Amino acid sequence: MSETYDVAIIGAGSAGAAAATACARHGMAVALLEAGPLARAGARWINAIPGWTFDEAGVARPTAEETLGPPPPVIHLFAGRRQEHTRVVTDEFIEVDMGLMVARLQREARAAGVTLMPACRVAAARGETLVLKGGAEVKARWLVDASGLGGARLLGQAPLEPEDLCEARHQVHRVDDMERARAYFAHHGVAPGESLVFTSVAGGFSSLQVRLEGEVITLLSGTIPGQGWDR
């Protein structure tokens, strides 16, 4: 079988769902394809995002339910082996639960008239045609690949070098010993709700961000393994 649209977008995460909604609101017939279930599309972690980026992209800012809490008013950076302390005051970042935001963007896409197509894995792109695993085809005047680095990458994207890729890990835990947790942050001069960030933990680019919000602590680490640093 074959379906024809104005735009076909591969990947129903935040970028794909937002792009699909924008196109549909401009009167285009849009297909939004996702290789797996919609509930597993896109990022699944907490991400600190500058608020202005939503405004510039024409996407509504995250709701209170989609955020971890108030943005950190102060970020404390401890850099290098000497652990030099820099205090950054900011109100720009929003700590977003990406899974909840992606679900909202998908609902907006559906409401705008986008055809959401879960469990549709793209096997090949031939001109204006996407060939799906199983043989079905989706035809569109424009094709957009929003499937990310681990996705389809069938539209001639330039390859990325390992040194260009950052690997991150994120964890959220409920604190059992609040007294010790508060003492740890107080030792570094960090108030509850503020972010504590250690940079150059293992040399080169690496970082560890720790934040205590209520009875929950979040840990976010990042590094460039292609440069030889520990993951």
C-alpha cells in the first residue's frame, strides 16, 4: 500500500512532533512516523533548556507538570583539579521532563491533523518515497529526518566524528538521609534548589551536575568518550 502526504517526518520525538505540528498548522498534510511505540519516542530524561529556545521555535513553554520544579536560580561551577569556584546567577533554564513534553507535543500534532504512524520503521528513502519495513510506502514532497543520531539517517546527513559526540547519563533518586544530603551541599556553599556542577572530572570535557530539590536528588553526567575520557 502507498500513502501520499505533503510532508513525511521520521521520528516522533520533540523535534519531529513540533515540526509536524508547525507544518500541519500551515495547511500541509503531514505523516509522523515512529519506529517504535509513541510512548517511547524521543528523549526520556530531564533536560535543562533555555526558555527562549521554545519562544524562538514557536513551541509553547513546558507546563508546570512537565518540569522538575523551579529552575535553579544559581549554578555553582567547580572547575579542574584546583576546584575553582564560579557562581552563575541565571533564570533562563527550565528543567524539563522530556518524556512528558514529548507526549504533549504528540497530542498537539494529532489535534492539528497530523497522521501519527507508530511501529513504522523506515528501511529506505528513494526520492520522494519512504519504504517501510514490510514493503509499505509513504510518499511526500518533503522528507524530514528527526530520528536523531541513532535513527534512520537516510537523507544524506554528513557523518559525525566520535570527538563531536557527547555521552550523557541522568538519574533521579529519592533521598533517604536528608541531613547528610543538606550537609554535603552546605559544605560546597550550595543552597537547596541550586545546582552543583563539577567540570573536568576525568580530564578533557567531562562534568557532573548534582541538584537537591525537596526530597529528590538529580545526577547528570556528560563526557566525550571519543577523546579517550572515561564514560
